[in-house]
Amino acid sequence: TASGRRSLDPVGNMASDGAAAPLGSIDNPVKFQNQDFDALLQECLKDKKLFVDPTFPAEQKSIGMPKDPNPAKEIKWKRPKEISADALFVEDTIGTTDICQGQLGNCWLLAALSALTVHSKLFAKVVPPNQSLSDSYAGIFHFKFWQYGEWVEVVVDDRLPVRDGRLLFSYSRTRNEFWSALVEKAYAKLVGSYGSLKGGNISEGMEDFTGGIAYSLPVTSRTPPVLWRILTAALSRGSLLSCFIQASSYSEVGKVTADGLVKGHAYAITDTDKVARGSEEVLLLKLRNPWGFVEFCGSWSDKCKEWEDTEQSEKQRLELKLEEDGEFWISARDFSTMFNVVELCSMSPDSLEDGDASTGQSAWTISEHKGSWLPGSSAGGSRKYNKSFWKNPQFELVLREQDQEDDDEEEEEDDNDEDEVDKGDEVLKEKNKTETQKQKAKHCTVLVELLQKNRRQNDKINFLHIAFHVYKVPPEVSLKIWSRLLFKLQCTKKRSLNRTHRGVWRKLRLDPGHYVIVGSTYRPNQPAEFFIRIFSKTRNTLGVQDFTCSSDYLPVMAAPVLPEDQTKVEKTFDEKAGPDDRLNAQEIMKLINSVVLCHRWFTKTEGRSTLSREQAETVLADLRALQVKLAPQESLLKFLFPLQSIFVQFDEDSSGSISPFELSLALEAVGMKCDSKVVQLLSERFVSGEPHLSFRGFVSCVSRLRKLFALFESETSPEVKDRGINSWLLQFLVL
């Protein structure tokens, strides 16, 4: 895991407290696959050779889709000048028509790229300038993408997949411009293959091109004039915009309507304007279909009559081109009736506010953290799973100061998502907007976003349902003793929706105080990595709920040993030990299991609660290490019966096993407190391939931990002591 804190300046740039550009910033990006563009370029120029990328070879595995058996459809890899004699990286200026979708279902990515071309400064971050197919050309190019809190530089060679002499995937309308095809290749390399780009949400691409915050706006939530004003303001603030028509079924995806619009297809919104038509003022939006063709054919489209009645000066001002290039104008009124969702990606949370572009923007601070959901340890599932939900990763959020009153927040009342409150598993929308307005001035404004990482690997999308919950910790409760029981209290709590998108976010207004943020998948035991970030207008602290492991082995009160049980164990010992009172490994196992089986509950567990020979020897070794001076059979009873009592307490269904989620509680009952990483390793080591932990596994855990805690206490090395008990446990549990 890793965490950090940064500031966001008014134009959306990430800044560090220090002067030097930190690793992962746009000026010092992480080098993907450890490839240094400048060093590789200079090496190729020196050796007078064209770069060949060994990490993304010109092979079918980079395509990431099954090979077509038809020899006529064979894919070849060619460099731009082998495809077009007048090939250029960029021809004149960057434009939306430079991007046309090829034979790959990645309209979500290309629509985001089209939206990016509208903003030259943002475009230059992704596509560094001074790249060419002529000057200092060595067949190598580089691009930068935002990935979960840091910028990553991806290097590619310029060999592109071709079929029948034409680019297989993204291409330019003029067929001789190659920057978009190379950006697409670099992004495909980042996620594993071209096939990994099939299908997705536009917001994903927009965030990775900017590092901004992507969110959805239902078109029907605003009147056409208000929606037009919001989108105009967002474009002027540097936001990326796109939209789509929802398909009611999978079979409808890609279907072209009578108006020339494609269902389930991503469009970029590249401009807004208004034209005078007699005494009427018409509000317009300019859209781009990444296919490069198939355009809207209604009012104000390229083929309509409205333009004939429009002044020539107006058409020149709009730079109107009546061509089949995928770009067209549509009225705000028609847009509101034909499209369902607008996707926006803003560089600052201020841009999420409705209002005009002149509104001043304030400084924001970002707190970030990376973590993971581990099966049996920290993948606790949704609140539907009460026994394990509390095991999900938890983050402490401390809000210290109230916001200064901002003028731009007056229109926030239109945002219905602001007031979703978690009531069990239902989400209620609070309707009292007037009361919300009154509360704003005394609240802290925060935006929480949770992203699941690397779900496009292995040539497929595999997004999980994810969500986060925000709980206010009562003042009388210490964060250190926050437990699963407190989740059941009727304390203030808010949540995001459970969605299968890469990310979920929500803007909240909270009272100053202490909060716990819990990120979860919908179902438990689903492994995944995640990234969480919090934008705040005031000072805040985001930290993980980790602690130092500790051991204070407790003399747990167990039921008194019954005389008949004591007699049974002594009889077994006398029968097996012989005259020298010594036992071999097999006899030790039988003796210990006779102790275990004294409890009638264990007779129902079909042997899962007995100990193996190796485990029995471990228990005896533990007793010897602790210098137990009682008779062997008496020592075993005193050691195992308390563990039995604890184990029975957590084996609620009498199955002879406990969930790995309950292991940390059972260990705590023994007197051992372990963090999530240690518990995860214990689960992996002692669960023995079963879904739950048997009694024998629990005994092994306790024995091993007691030994490791004792060894750490006896350790004299200052270096070992400085690293701490957590590091010590992780080191030996991994072995």
C-alpha cells in the first residue's frame, strides 16, 4: 500500500510541496516497463537503426484476439512510411477528424481522445510535442497517461497492425496522419493488448488522459438551456465532454436510429455555440462520431435546410464544414430528447459546479491511497454481508476546518446525488434542498473517488461492483477501538452507488470531525487492487487503519476439565508412552487428538478438527519452548481446551471451521492482535487449501505466532527492533 498528499492548483495541475518534480508527476512520469525514451532514442540515432520494442512485439499476442484462419485476412505490421509515402505524425494542427475508429470496439477511448484534442494544453501532456516521422526519426515515440495517482510514460515503436494495406485499428481521415494510431497502440500496451480495449466507459479514457474527475450527468436532469449553459461552462474550464444514447439491450448496441445516431456508442462533445435565426436564438452543440462517418441527419445537421437560412457570416464564424467526417451540430433541444447521458471529466472539483465560467476557483488538497481486497482477509464484500463487511479496508478521514462560503455553490442544489443516504441496503434521496442550502456554509466539502485497478488485463474487462461508505465516528468513540459492532450503530453514514464501472465517486458536505471510509466489492472474497482519493477544500488527513501487532497471551477461561476427560488422556498417555514415558511422533499425534476429541462437539466435524502428526509436534515444541513444567497430558489440556473454547465461539454453524475473516477476532480473543497483512498470510499458510480454517489450522496459527512473538522479544539486534514486529512477522510467515 502507498499513500500521499498533494495540492491541486486552480487549473488542475498536481503540485508537490517541494520544488523538484516528484516521481509520478507529469514532468517526471514513471517509466513503463522501465523504458527510458530519451536514452532509447539516442541509442537508435547513434546506431542508425529503427527502434523495435521487445515488450510489445509485433505478434498476435499484442493484438489480443484470436487469429483469423483466413489467409486473406492475415495481419502484417508496418511502419507509417511503409503504409503511406507522405506519412506524417501530425499534419498542420490537431483536430477531431484526425481520429477514426477501426475494427476494434473502442469508441469509448477514441471519443475521449477526440474530446482531448479540443484542449491543446491537456493534449500536450498526453502527446508530448516535437515528435516527428522525419526530424530525428528512429521509429520510437512516447506518450503519457494518468494511472491511479501518477503519470506513466509509455514508449512504443511505430510498427502498426495492417490488413490489406490499411490500418486495422484507429486511423486518420486523410489516411496519412499517424499520431492517433500511435496513441492507441501505447494505451493498448499499457493495458496488455489491443483486445483489452474492447468495450468500456468514456469516463475511463477521459480520466487517463487528464488525471481529472469523471462523472455522469443524466440529460433529463436539466432543461435544455440549463444543460447547454453547464456544458459551455465546462468546456471553457478545460473539461472533457462526451455523451451516448443508452441501448436497452445488447442487441441494440451499434444500431443506427432514423436520425443517424448510434445507440450504445460514445460521442465527443467538442463545442457549443448559438446562432440567430430571425428573432430566435438557437443553442447548438457540436458532436463527433469517432467512426469518422454516420452523422446526425436532423435539424442543424450537415444535411438540413436550416443552414440555408443562416447568415454567411455566422457560418464562417462557426467554421461550418458540411462534410461526411463524423462531426455535426445538433440543437440543445434535440440533444436533450435524443441522448441520455453526458460524461464530464473535470480537472478540479470546482468544475463540477453548475454555473458560468467566470466563477473563481479555489485551491483543493488531494489525499490518496492505494490498497487491495484480499480474499479471506480484507475482501469483506458489501454491507449485505454483516459478518465480513467490517474487514474491508478502512481509512481514517479527519476534517478540521469548515469551508469558506463560496458563491459558486449556490447552484449545487440541482445535484440530487449529493443527498443519497445509506439506510441499510437502500439508497434514499433527500428532497429537502432548502435545508441542504442552509447547511452548506458550515460543512466541509469533500469529493471521494474509488477506482479499481488493472481490470483490463488478460485481454478482457472484468470490472467488479464496487462502492464506498462514509461513517462518522461518534466523539466518544476512539478510532483505535472502532470495530464491527460500531457499524451497526445509527451513526451518520453516506455511500456511493454500487457500480460495475472502473470508478465510483461522490461529492459530500460533512461536518468537521472524524470519519471512517470503507471501500468494498459487492461480494466477499473477490481479489482486486484499488485506488482511493479525496479532494478537500480544507485541511484533511487520510490514513489507513493499520496498527502495530502485539501479543499478550491470555489465560482464557475454559470449561473445567472433567475427571473422565482427564482419565482418558492419562490412559492414552500410559498406553502409548511405555516405561520410559516417551512418545514418538505418531504417538504424540494420537495423544493430542485424544485431547481434542474430548469435546463432543468435535465428533461432528469428520476429522477436520484433529491435528496432523506435524501439527502435533509443533504444539509439543511450543510447550517445550515455553518451558511448561506440568505433566505432558496436563499441559495439553491446559493449552488446547482454551483454544477449543475460543474456536467454538466463532464456529457459529458447528461446521468444525471458522471463516478467515473471523481469524483476527479469534486471535484477539487469545490475546494476539495482528494487522490485515499478517492475518492474510496466516490464512494462506494454514487454511490448507480449504475455504475455511479448521481447528488444526487455528492451533497451528497460535503456536506459530507465539513462537515468533517470543523470538522477537529475545532478539537483540537494534536493526530488527527498529523494523518492528509487523515486519518481523511478515518476514517469517512468507518463508
